[in-house]
Amino acid sequence: MNLTQHKKEIKRWGFLHYLIAMIFNLLGRIGVHVWTVQRRTLNNEFVLPPELSQYTYKRMTRKEVLEFAKDSSLQMNTNFVNAAFDRGDWCVGVLDGQKLSNYTWRSFTEAPVGDGIWISSLYPGQVYGYKAFCRPQYRGKRLATALSRYMEANLMEHGFSVFIGYIALYNLRSLRMSARDKNKRVGYMGYFKFLGRCYPFRSAGAAKYNMRLFTKE
């Protein structure tokens, strides 16, 4: 990134926010990953804006997701999809005609993070959100928010009342969207790598809601 691009980002996010993001981005490059844990009470009061009614929002079947996963630009593969459905995870997506523009996953047990790290969020009425994706040309339309709210009504019908997830502290776009969605920061968690091993950590706030990172060895 050149100086002109840095100036553009500073103007967009503000100097302090951008500086903090850069610091945590650099930490991630050396193996120290720190996330903010975000939590929100589910509700089914969301009214879909008219400009977003042209899209289709749906909980997708394994067969549908496997078909979409053939498109490598969607950053999913067959093994990931099958493993997620085998665990009982849900995938919901936004369709623009026959094209998948956005998707996100919800877990009720545990899910992979990366580097051999897994996350568990078992807590009464709580569902964990992960792996949200949006094609670049659909960003800024608030489709991710519409999709999450669409899913909430479905989750509430199945007895869930709270959403929880994490956001990397350098992901300014997601942090802004989370604030817009009135998510509440309840703690921090992450992990660091040292001599080929991963060491998870979490704050008291993350522990309160049983957000736990672990390795499967």
C-alpha cells in the first residue's frame, strides 16, 4: 500500500482507528491474533428496505451450497461444506437471481478458526456466527445486515435468543457494521503462535459467555 492509499484510509476511518488497525494487522503477521467478541440479542423486528427486496434470502441446503462451492471465488470447498453440515451448522445466503452474492454460517457447537484452532461457544440460547462473505461488487448495500436479520427469525423459532461472534481488531469495515447493528462488545480473545504451537487466550468477558478456543491434537 502506497502513501496515497494510506492517506485515503486515514480519511475514511480516522487516524487513531487506522493506526490501531495497522498495529493489530502487523501483530497478526507475526502470529499474534486479537479479536473483539461481539454479542447481540436476537429480534425479528427488522423491516427489509425496499431497495433490498429484489434479492432472495434463504437458508441453503447442503446440495445448494456444494453447487455454489464450485465457484472458487466464494472461498468455500467441498470438505469445508460437508464438515460444517455434518456438525449441524446452517448456511444462509443472498441470491441475486441465480448468483450467490453473500453468505454466512451459524454454529451451535464448534467451528474451525484456522491454524489448527477451533472455537466453541456453548451457552444457553446462544448461536455463533462465522465465515461471512460478500462479493466485492455487492459491498456497501447492507446485504450482510439484511441476511443476518433474516436468519434471526429462523433462529428464534428454534429456541435461540442471542448471537455471538468475533471480529479481528484490524477489520474496520466489519467493526463499523457491527456498531451499526448495535452489537455489544463483551470481551476479547485470540491466540498467538510460538515455536510451531498455538496458545489461545481470552478475557473474562469472553469466558463469561463460554467463548473458548482450543486445539484438536
